Amino acid sequence: MPKDLPWILGLSASHNGAACLLKGDEIFVAIQEERLSRVKRQWILGGSQSLAATYCLNFAGIQPYDLAAIALSVTGSSRDPEHNLQSNPVVKSSGKRTRVFTVPHHYAHAVSVFATSGFRDSAILVVDGVGSPVEDLFEEERKVLTKRIERGSEMISLYSASGTSLVPLEKHPVEDGAWLTSRAAGMPGFGSLGGMYSAVAEQIFGNAMEAGKVMGLAPYGDPEIPVEDFFEIRNGTINFQNALPERFKQKDRWPLRQEEYTNLSASVQKALEEALLFLVKRLRKLQSSSNLCYAGGVALNSVANERIIRHSGFQEVHITPAAEDSGAAVGAAYYALWQVTGSNSRRKMVHDACGQPYSSVAISAAVDGAVGKGIRYVSSTDSISDAVDLLSQGKVIGWFDGRSELGPRALGQRSILCDPRRLSYKDVLNHRVKKRESFRPFAPAILRDEVANWFELDGTSEESRFMLRVCSFKPEKKALVPAVVHVDGTGRLQTLSKEANGKFYEVAKSFYRKTGVPILLNTSFNAAGEPIVETPADAIACLLGTELDCCVFEDRIVFKNVKW
């Protein structure tokens, strides 16, 4: 890599805090704060040193004064003293030539997805709970607000993009930032699509951040609550209603009121899909590109994503794997790069592997440090073959390989794997390993060349690199892999290729040769309430704290209370 390429640091000050370091137009390294602090949804403050920023600089072997630019995106107000970039030790130690930028939150999301799409031009949709306040927006963004309000924050943004230029088309604000409003009892009020889904998560599970649980529960219910109880669409805007919070005034949580709550989940999922289809069809009419980029926390809803892919009218759709707030660090970095260089090289992201690699020496140190604490290990000269043998024997394995993923999806570098042919493994994984609710589904990781043989694509692309689509299994295939078939006959698939997935692809390929099934059950390498593992030591701690059978590293397999 040429030495004269600029180093650019992007930071996301958010409940999914992250840092991203670019070397020229390439993501050199990126990491979420939670992976390092081991605290789920760990915040980063713009005015303070973060573990993530230190991790990035240390891996690159550079100092703050080597940076050409530093950029910050804030969820909330960048004018809050705790987000003052000039107080950040990295900025204080940077050189006089280091440029400093603050990027509005949705703008950072938009850049993150467009910069990694490879598209020459694109429409962009950003949808989340809440972003930057109106006073923090760029002037051209304030001009396209759908409501003229003194106090408010962005919650839906529509852009068109070409080169290094993003043109705001519409900006839908929520007044006073009231995306989620606490009430004395029962469901919170809401003023955004992310807030709508979070309010349901709060009502059912007592935690507004558990949107993924709502999505998993939705197929068990019937969408009996009318969309109009959630919102009405008038004059091109989504107007949220109070009917739903008024309907749920109790504090009962899951597993109480199961029928009522499964129907509530199904209803909010239907409402979300209707709102998103309205937005993407509107966006298609507002600009000329046939490409769509989509980001923001709501873009993690894979069921809704499939509706967009099939029914939006766009020919190509790119959704970034770090669609939630960790991705804003990527967008902030690319925004700064474009300001420094004036060019967008249209580098397409083909795989989400952004963390630092760990050497065999580092793995040995972690294993040696855990010997005597209930583990033993054996050397492996062929970890792929050994992993497939273990999977075929019915073992649940932790798979630790290469550079960790950015964002919430485990894509074969920090994964728990098992044989999808064993129905009982749904309960084994949910209860004994992941320690979570029994209705939660698991993802099928499938060889890309086999996708059309297993899933109903209906003329859509066979690509789903980042586990952000949900497709129906072909009827004759469901019984062959029951552990990865959800109650509605679907799977949140990840497609694997040799080019993009390396050793993980080879594991799936070898499993296919051995069993005739080109699919592995893939779920994130963590227990409930914990971040996905980052280091070898984290992986061993997860092995010791759950009923995983073993953990497969590059050149050794670590066991706990099991003979092989």
C-alpha cells in the first residue's frame, strides 16, 4: 500500500459507538467500542478518548499527528460539551495540518452506504430512531425539511448521490427529538419509525433496544392491529398516532400475554413494511437513479429489506452491514476523505472484515492463560476438516478466524456454528448456549452457487453477503435443514463465496461434500446480553461461560469437558 495515501479517522458518538480508520479509500480497520469494553452498546463521547480509536491507531502503528483528517458523527447534538472534538485527546495530539469535521448523523449514514456500494450514482434512504437536531444539519438539509419546526431532529432522510456529492431531497423531522416518549404506564409514545418499533420492544420485552426480538416474534402472530393505529400518510409525510400506546397501558412483559404480544409484533412489522415501501417508492420518483442505498438502524430489519428488494422499483439495492450507528463512523471517515481528496473511487465492500487479525502467538497466549481453568486443547493442522468432522458429530463450535465483523451480524469470523439438519439444535442453542428466548431464529449460511436450489428468489439476486435478507425456503428443502427454518418457512440467509469468505466458505464447501447440504447454521459468537467476541481470550471466556462444545482457532481446537 503506498505510503502517501492519507490516514482518515472517523468516529461515531452513539449507543453503538465505533471508530473507523481509512488508508486512502480502503477501510484499514474499524471496531465498535463494545467489542473492546465488553459492555453491550457502549457509548463513545466525541470529546473523550475511546478504546476504539486507540485500537485503530495502534493497529496502524501511527500517531494522531499522522492523520490527515478526523471526523465525528453524533447521535444527538454535537454542540453538547461532552462531544466537543477539540477536547478529544486524539484531536489535541493531531498535527496542524489535520483537518477536523463534524458530520450530521444521517448524512454520515448516507455516505457510509454510498461509499461502500460501488455505485456511480444512487438514491439513498436513511431511517432510524433519531439522528441529529435540526441546528446541526447542513444548510442544504435544512432547506428540505418536510416540516418547518424550531426544535426537532431528523428521523427519515432521502438523498440522491453521485461522485462525492449528496443532494438532500427530503428530511422528515420529529419535533423536540421525541422519537420515543416515556409514559407513566404502558407503551411509550413514538414519533419515528425506529421509535415505533422500539416502543413495541419496550412494551413486550421491557427494553426498547430489543427490536431484533420483535422481528423474530412477528411470524408467530397475526397483524390484527390496523396500520392506521400506528400512523397515517398525509401529503407525503408519515404522521404517527396515539391509538397504539393508549391500547397498551399494562406493564406485563413476555412471556405474559403471548397471543396478544405475538399479534402486536406481527402488526408493527406490517406497519413498518408499509411505511418503508411508501418511502422507497416516493424516493424512486424523486430522482433518476435505478440504484438504492439504504442505511440506519431500521435497515437491520431483514424482513422489510426483502420487501424493498422485491417491490421498490429499484434494480440494485445495497444495504451496508453496519447499518446501525457503528456505520456512521465509516461514513464520517469517507466524508472527510472526500473533502481531502475530492474523489470517490467507488470501492465496493465485498466482505465485512474490519477488525485487526490475531496472530498464532496471540492465540497461544490466550489459550495458555486459560489452561487449568477447565479447558484443554489439541493442535490442528487442518482446522477446516476438523471443524467439519466436529459439526458432523453434532458438536456446537465456536469459530474464530481472521478479522472481526463491524456491526451486529456474525459473518463467519466470530461465529457459532452447528449442523442445520438437527432440529433439536434450535433449543440447544437458544437455551444452553445463547441463553435467550425459544422463538429466536438462526441464520443459514449457504454457498452462493446453491442459493437458487434452496430458496424462492422470484427473479431477485442470489446475493446476500451480509445476512440482511429473508427469503422463503423451497418447500421440498425445509425438512432437510430444520434448525435454520423459521416458523414461517423463511431463513435470514448469508451467501458465501470463495473470494469474499475464505476459510468460512471452505468449511461450508467441505460440509457440503460430506453431507450433501450446502448450509451451516451461523449465529453470533456471544451469550445473551454480551457483545460478540473480539479477542481469543473473549472466545475462550464465552466457551467457559456457555455450553459450547469447543472453539476452533487457526491451528488448535480448545475443548471444555469433552473428549474428541
